[in-house]
Amino acid sequence: MKKLTVLLGLSLIMFSQAAIAQVSGDEIKLLRQQIEMLTNRLDELEKQNQQLVQTVEQSSQQAAAGSEAAVDAKIEEAVTEQVTEKMAAVSWAERIRWKGDFRYRYENIDQEGRDGRNRSRIRARTNLEADLSPTLQVGVGLATGGDDPVSSNQTIGGGGSSKDVKIDLAYFDWSGIENTHIVGGKYKNFLVRPAKKGLRWDGDWRPEGLGVIWDNDFVFAQALGTWLEGDSRNGTEFAWAIQGGFNFKTGDFGKLKVGAGYSVFNIAGRTPLFGEPDDFYGNTFVENPISEELEFAFDYRNWEAFAEWKIDKFTLFGNYTVNEKADDNDTGYLFGVKYGSAKGKGTWDATYFYEKLEADATVGLLSDSDFGGRGTDAKGHVLSGTYAFHKNWNFKATYFINKIRLASGNPRDYDRLMLDLAFKFN
């Protein structure tokens, strides 16, 4: 706009002077050159002015953006601080878990040569787990019962007297190596028990020592060492077991686990590990000619093989073991089938298996505490069924039709009915 005004003014001056007086051609030419120079100068000034305006606008935008970023940073910092405070307040609680279960059982036992027996029993267990780090867990568990290594059952009686509670678990579990767990203390027995049946190991047995588990979903290997006696004053005794095997997929609905293991319990010449001086739980014993104490006759060095095949709703399972140190009665086996799974509300399952466990096939103290009245030297059938009222509440009935005292040559009948109401929480 300023450029146009100046040009109009110069034009008026030029034409006014031409009209008033005559001027020479050279003077007119010179005047035109001056006008052209002024025009070019005005063009340059206008460009500079536009650049200045653009610079000012960009500076304003950057300043505004910088101010907005500073405000966002302050807001983010404040929010982060609040979240950190809240996480610190609840992080420890989130890293602790309580879980447990309660079972009420009615039993009827009919053993040939003895009066029938009826009793009611309870079992309550609770376990506290804490994550000390992403790879380290520590747990402590309590359970009813006395010091029996394979049972947490407590018989009801005594006019409502208080019942014993024991340390059931006290362990650490470290998983800092891929596919690996290292456990120590008093921990759950992780050795394979096909369909959770206790040919060799009762489900309540808690090894005391160290263990390692390696599993990449296809191949697995595991081992544990347990102190049967950890005080040298009482004659330390250490036992160990290893297992290994494979997990296969068999079609769209099938999974097959197969494996083998070996264990060593060098207890020949020792008095009973638990209980009364004559409690060998079916194992062969002899009298020491010097001390006149009863002692185990054999060590227990066992080979075993196992398989569990899940096919849709069916599970076929089997377990076999032989004690290479026994002279006779050295073999044990079981095989059976399960249908269904009582996991959710309204679901059910049914199981049947046959078992034979000769007197020195395995350490009697650690085998199934219900089959044959406990221990080895028994054979027979077991039937059970479970119905789930809720995912955490079910009813189970189990019936044992067994023969006991096989090695005596005069076996006796042993029948047992167990009715369970079981509840769990976690």
C-alpha cells in the first residue's frame, strides 16, 4: 500500500512539472531511472517486512508449544508421583496370596477279623505365599493333624477339644533360570503321580531338603533330595529320587505323559522312621541280634515307569515299580481309568483303578495312607466319584475293596468307604 502511494505521488510530480515547463529529454530519462530505483528499493523493503512477520509468528508458535509441553510435563510428573505412592501402598499386599482348603470326611472301615469302625475326620490347610522378587517365592503353610508325614487328618472327638496344628510347608521357590524351578525347605512333592494316585507317594507327603524341576513342555526332568533324619546325633539319613520323561500331543484332544524314575532309600538296619518301634507299614523287618531292636530288612532302590494319557474326557493311567534290593515281594503296580472332571459347577467325574503293592515294593510309610489301611502288602480295587456343586466346593465318595497281609499267606479282606465334602479358597 505504501509502495502504491509513493508511485502515485512521483507520477503526479513528474506530470505536473511537464505541464508547467518544458524539460529536456535527458532530464526525463534521469527521472525515470530514479523512479525505477525507488521501486526496486520498496520491493526489497516489502520482502524484508514479510520475512520479519513470518519470523515473529514462528517464534510465537514455538513459545506457545514450549509452554504447553512444560505444562504437560508437570502434569505427567504429578500423576506419576501419585501413582507411585498408591502402588507403594498396595504392592506388598499384591505380592502376598492366601490359599487353602477344608475337608470333612465320614469313614466306615470293615476289616476282616476286627470290629467295624466308623469315624468323622477333618482336614484344614492354609498356605501363605509371598513374591520377594519376580523370580523368588517363599511360602509357609499350616495344617491340622499331628506329626504324621503322610496325613493331615484329625479325628473328631474328645468332647470338642482343641485340635493340633502343624507346620505343613516352609519353602522357597527360585525360577531365575529358564524352564527351571529350584525349591528348598519343606515343600510339596512334585514327583509324578499318575492321576494323583499314590502307588509310591501319598499326596500329603512333604519332602524336606532340596529339589529341582526342569520342564520345557515337551521334555521334563526333576530330582529331589530329602533328609529322613537331619541330625547327626540321631544318625543322618539322606534319600533321593529322580524322574524324567516326555509330554506328547495326540490329536486335537489328547495328551500323553510317559516317563521313568529311580530312587534310593538306604534304610536297611534302621529302626522305624516314624511311629512305634514295630511300625514298618508293611515292609519286612528283622530283629537286631545285639540290640534286639526291630529294623528294616532291606534298602529300597526303586526303578519305576509311569504313563498318563488324556483323551478328551477320558484319562488312562498306570504306574509300575520294582525294588532291586529286595529278595522277594518286590513289585508294585496300578492301572486305571477316569472319566470327566469335577472342576466347575454341575460337573462330575468317576474313577476306577486296580493296585497291587507287595510288601517290599516301596517304602510303606510314604505310600497311599488310605489304600489297604495304609502301607504296602495289599492289593485290590478302588472306585470313586466326585460331583462339583461349585468350582470351589464338591462331594466325593471313594470305596476300597482290598486284600491285605498278602505276604503272610493268609490275606484278609479290607473294605473302606469315605465320604468327603471339600472346600477350597484362593
